[in-house]
Amino acid sequence: MTQKNFTIGVLANKAGVTVETIRFYQRRGLLAVPVKPLKGVRHYTEGDAQRVRFIKEGQKLGFTLDEITELLSLEEDRHCREVKVIALKKLGLIRERIESLRKMESTLSDLVERCAGNNDSIACPIIESLSQASK
Amino acid sequence: MTQKNFTIGVLANKAGVTVETIRFYQRRGLLAVPVKPLKGVRHYTEGDAQRVRFIKEGQKLGFTLDEITELLSLEEDRHCREVKVIALKKLGLIRERIESLRKMESTLSDLVERCAGNNDSIACPIIESLSQASK
DNA sequence: ATAGGCACCGTACCCAGGTACGGAGACAAG
DNA sequence: CTTGTCTCCGTACCTGGGTACGGTGCCTAT
């Protein structure tokens, strides 16, 4: 379980990232740097691989590395409440971003629809709209 | 119309950005640098203010500065077709982003719902999910 | 014992869209 | 005519999440 059994390159491979990314996570404090024997290279465990996968899953849900650091610190013991708070905040942010993009989508699709797309029309509605600066 | 009438600070104010931003747009080639009289400061026109507002409107619709540069170059004459192509590409990207965020939102809201939020439960579904690394 | 391939480490660079700093010149008010 | 506020200009820095480089050390197979 605590057995150190593979090198950084193998760890990177197992977790689906590059060696540079592992080292980057170590610098960011997301991943511990294992003790280096006076002669030889550092050794990593299955737990390290699991941790990197946790980070990647967190990113897929939209969490930043700072948030993931916090989530990792809440991994052990019962911290459901704290975790839920972080998740709800992220959920709110995601919904805001969706709403903001939805507005862009709506305006832009309307403009595109109104744009003939031939170069004959009096004026391009898209250009017109940008020039209006309606605020 | 072509009358040069105000300074960079006034331009920034009119357009709702900072002086630094104006200078940044000049470096990026979005905005021309007016001739500087041998003695004195550069002067800007209402057209410059209009152009900065165009840039800001473009950003609100999700366009990058590079895309806005292109849109600005298509402002004059009839380039409706080319403009529409750019807008459609952007629209596609926005829709992709919405879809990606929607998936996050769905997964995360499901997890949040399943999370009791008290620290008593056996295991936090959110932490569990991140640890699964289901890919 | 030596060659090739990793590991180690510090540091610099990438993207986008700015923001900040600092010295020097210009200009308007008092 | 001096003081204070702009302007001008080059350059460095910021966020986030990495990617790249280059010299050296270590390990393994031949």
C-alpha cells in the first residue's frame, strides 16, 4: 500500500499527463515530492497516481487547481459540508457563465440570421450592431 | 469630422477604458497612433472613440482581439459574407462552450443534490466521484 | 565501461487581455 | 515660474495551467 514502486515517468503515464505536469503539480503543492534516496531517483505509489486522477477529474468539473487543493485537503475524514459549499459556489459560477454565454449566443444567432451573407445588402447587421455601441 | 479634438485620457474616458488599454490596443494594431506634433501631445477623434466602442462591443459578443481586428478591416464596403463566416464560427464555439459547461453543471448539480451536506454520512458523493476517476 | 534513455532541477516561455511602473516631457492654473 | 496633472514610452508583471530547454546525474543493457 505504502510501497514505493514506480518512477515519475510511469506515474505520468498512469495518470495520463506529462512528466512536466507532475512536476508542475509538485511545485503548486498539489502533489508531495517523495524523498529522494541519496543515490537514485524518487519513487511514486499508486496513491500518487490516484491523486493525479482526482485532480484531473476535478478539472473536468470546472474546479481550479486552488479549489482542488482545498478539496484534496478535505478528502479524508468527514468534510461533506465544506465540500458541498465549494461545489455549490462552483455550480453558481458555472451557471453564471452559461447564462453569459447564452446571452452572447442569443444576440449573435439573431444577428447571423438577419445577415443576408451576400455582399449586396445595404449594410451588414453584424457590423451595424457593433458600431451602435448600444452598451 | 476628421477634426482632431481630444487627448488620450479623454478618449479612454469616452470609451470606458483606461489609458493603458488604449495604448495596449495601439500596440496590438487595433487602433492607429495619431501623428504627434513636434511639440505637444497626440490628438484623437470621435472616430477613434467609436472604434474603441466597436472593440468593446465585439468582446461582449465573445470575439477575440484578433477576430475584432479582422472585423474592423471588414467594416467599410460590403463584406457581409466574410463577416458572417467569422460570426458563424464564433457562434459554433460559443455553443460548444455552453454544451461543455452544461455537462459540468449537470454532473455537479447531481452530485450536490446527492450530498447530504452534513458531516455524518458514510462518504461524500462529491469526493467519491472525484476519487472514482471514471474517465 | 560505455551509450542511450530517463530523472532532476532551475528557469524561461506560452496564451489573452490587459495592468503597473518609472522617468521624462508637456501644458494649464495660480 | 512653479506646481501638479497629463502624456509619452519602454518595459515588466499579472492570472491559470501548463510546456519547453538545457545541463547534469543516475540507471540499465550490452
